[in-house]
Amino acid sequence: MTTVTDIVNALSVITGGRTVSSMDEVRSGDHPFVIMKSSGIYGKEVLEIPGLIYGNPDKAVKKLAVCMTMTEVVIELAGATQVDAVVAHHPIADAASCGGVTLKNYLDLYEVAGLECHEAFHGLHPGIPYLHGHKIQKGSISFGGVHGNIMYIGKALPGIATLGDILDRLDSFMALDQDRALLSAERQLRDISTIRETSVETHGFIHLGTTESKVEQILHIFPHTGFSPADMHRAIAENPNVDTVLASISRVYEGHPLIETARELGLNFIVGNCHVMEILENGLPLAHALNELLEDVEVVLFRDRVTSTPVKQVGSPTMQAYAQEMAASHLLGKHALSDI
């Protein structure tokens, strides 16, 4: 019988021992991958703990889900599909990961154990650079001494000669034709031509250069980790043969200082996959590894899909009437419900 403890042990194998085995390791303050994440926004910091966050270590596990971010949607799907434990890539937190309520109450309700493995998972495989068409020559998961500030220097793979080759490679690997077809079908089914969807809207594109621009040496960065223009200057000074800056997981838009810095340095600048694709880039390899190590457990992947629809076109006519009535009668300076 596989238990939650077996999942923790499997994560330890996968990460080379980066996970925690007990809360004593967390409280000691010495574990390198127990990290406080804070922007300085009062009350919004979260402690990242690679391993079991909540649940009975002895609980039997027959079905395990891997997701990027635990939310109430994930917890509800886990409960409805008899999932015993969820491994989230991103840190789990009260309220933020459970629909605004306390995590304990929600996970207890469906008897779901929650685990996470974020920074402890980073840097374990070269898959994201590979998907983007280069082989890592050197890299850092704490460039400039900032934990989580990931940077790679890579050489273009055979068959990747231009920026256009990178875009074509991503389009193929990520099966964006399926996402486009799915969006087209949804627009037709709902008779709303203006629906937009994350995977389709956030495909790769070129800031500096053209599809024919040559690529040999790549600086691969992740802007949301805090990679700065100063970091770019340092990286290029240390690797003067770089000709292309590649941003993925997150991206920057026109006018951002990173683009201007790349322009000053005479570099191409291309944007690759966005964060929504990390469930495939990192989540799928993690799920496969867990599947191999936990032979008697069914492993599934929870993948998010987010759409944007004009507010007056959402739902059925009766749902529109309901929403308009609630807004008009209760939310526009009118009477709120009181305790009975």
C-alpha cells in the first residue's frame, strides 16, 4: 500500500534530497529550499516548504494529481475524481490556495493531502531549454546571489538556426494547433467570437530581430524571477558570444528595460512559452517520475485553462438576468443582506 510518506520519499529521490522530511527541518531555518517568499506587501508572504504541507503521512494513496498551483478548482476536481493527494509545483498557502478559506478545512473535507515542490524542483532537468531549442552550457538557479533568479547559457540545437525555428519548435511541441482548434470550437459553440484564451494569446513572439535572424548562443532568462538589466550586462560580459536573449515562463512587453538593454547590446530578443505552459514543461516530467516511482498509484495531471469573455456575453440568458438583478438590487449602493 502506497502512502503519503511514500510520495514524500519519491519527491526526495526526484530532487536529490532537496525536500524536507519533518517540520523540525523547517523550524531550524537551515534548509536551503525552505524559503520565505515576500514582496514586502504586508501579510502576504508565504513560506515555501518542499514536501508535505498538510495531510496524514500514513494515508493510503491510490490516485495522485500533479498541478501547477493549488486552488479551490484543483481541490474540487480532486474531491470529485477520488484523488487522495495533490502535488503542487507552486507554494501552497491558506486562503490563496483554497478559495479564501483555511486550507485545513477544505482539504479535510475531501480527505486530500497537499504537497509542494517548487524551488527544490528547479534546475533538475534541462527540459525547458531543450523545448526552446538549445542545450545548456552553463546556468544558475541563483544568479547574482538571488535565490530563484534562474539563468541559462545555451547553444542552439541542430536544426535551430533562426528565431523562426525556435517559434516553430515551440508551436509543435506545445501542440498549439490543438489549443487554437479548441478555442475556435468554443467560440462557435457559445456563439461568442471575442473569447480569448491564455495559451493562444501568449504564444511566442520576437521583440528584436526577425524570423530569419541567426541564432547560435542563447541567454535564457525568466523575467518574473527578478532578472534585471544589470544581470543582463553581467551575463553578456561573462558570455560575450551570446547573440540572443530568450525570455520564458514570463515575458516582457514593449518598452521594458530588458528589451532596451538587449537593444543596446545588439542582441536578438525572443519570447518563448509563458507560465501557462509550465504544467507541460515541468509538471509533466514530474508526473512521469512519480508514476515510475509509485507503481501502484494512478497519476493524473491537472491542467488549467483560462478564458476571457466580455461580461455581457457570459453564460445563459437566465444567468445574465440573475447577475444583473443581483447587481442592481444589492451591489450598487442598495441594501445588503443581513443576518436573519
